[in-house]
Amino acid sequence: MGAQWKHKGRTEHAAAKGRLFTKLVKEIIVAAKAGGPDPGSNPRLRMAVDQAKRASMPRDTLERAIKKGAGLLDEPVNYETIIYEGFAPHQVPVIVECLTENKNRTATNIRVLFRKGQIASSGAVSWDFNRLGVIEATPPADDADAETAAIEAGAQDLEAAEEGATRFLTNPTELDAVSKALTGLGWTVSAQNLAWIAKNPVHLEGEARTEVEAFLEAMDADDDVQNIYVGLK
């Protein structure tokens, strides 16, 4: 939970899956605009395309998003990244990344959502996070050693992830290279992205944790919110 917060089971319902597709389409558009429409030479786009495929995004939707971002369609859209910092209930630190074509709308919505917590100025929370590359991968065999793989691939650190996977942490500029190296070692990469990782995540239980998760769920439901990073174990 100290990395990117993801709504539990949010792909299980049609409305939630629609929101997920909206976020993925935005990321694809921004990536294609910044680095071109070829995933082979655009690591950010390749990561976004991989995520879209794992989410079972229709091929037509995926290809249209790439073309739209690359300026190959007569529908120019300019998304801007805006980062908000603040605290969820119980002073849990939160970083919210938005992609929007309407800054005023986004600012209004985010301030309303932060009423159950506390919005903060730039730098008030991010100092307690590290910006890192995060790769989730599963081993080629049960006896594969994750620490050895991390050393050989050039990862900075690692930690256990869900369902037998390992989360490898890297320098942001080395994310794609480490991911390719892990693949070369036989590991199956299921996700890779840049993230804010909390240095000192807090532990909450019971009603306090429920309040924080409700706050995060409401934030995640906003179409302009792209990623949420929270200092919660």
C-alpha cells in the first residue's frame, strides 16, 4: 500500500472497468503524444499498451487512442498532468496525479474530495516519498531466487507482492532496462510503472483504515484522477 493505491476488484464491475479504460486511454494518448506512436521505441507507450491489453481493452479503442495521441486524427486533445498533495483521514500522506484538459474543473473537484482529509501545498508531502520505477514480475520457477534476479537485472531493491509475485524497485531512468533484463532472465513482467513510494508508511486497522480506504475510493472514482499514491502499509 506504500506505492500506488488500486481499488480492490475495481475491474469486476462494468462502471469500474469503464473508469479504468478512461484512465488507460488518457495515459496512452499522453504517451503517444510525447514519444510517438511506436511502442517499440516509446517505453512509456509500451507500458501503457501492456496495461491496456491486460485489462482486456478492445483493440479498436487501443489503436484509436494511439492515433489520437500521435495527432493522426482530427480530434486534438491536450491533457495536462497536475499533482496534488495532501492527507487522507488520520493524517495519512497522499499524492494524487491527475490528467486533465480542464484545470479549473479538476481543481474544484479535488478540493471537494479532500474535504474529508486535508489538501496541502506542493512539497508538503512529496518529501516523504521516493520517485521510483516499480516492476511486478513472477518467477520462471518456484525455486527462482528473487534477490539474484534483482542483482543481475540491476534493480535497487525488491519486496514481496501478491500471488507469489515480486516487486522490483529501480531508478526511474532504468525502469525499462531492468524490465527487459528480468524478462531475459525468464521472469514474467505483469506491470511496470513510475510511482511515488512512501518512505514511512503508517499502519492503520479497523474503522480508521476503513475511513482512509473510503476516502481513496472516492478520489479514485473521479475521471481526472489518474494515479493515487498513499503512505499506508
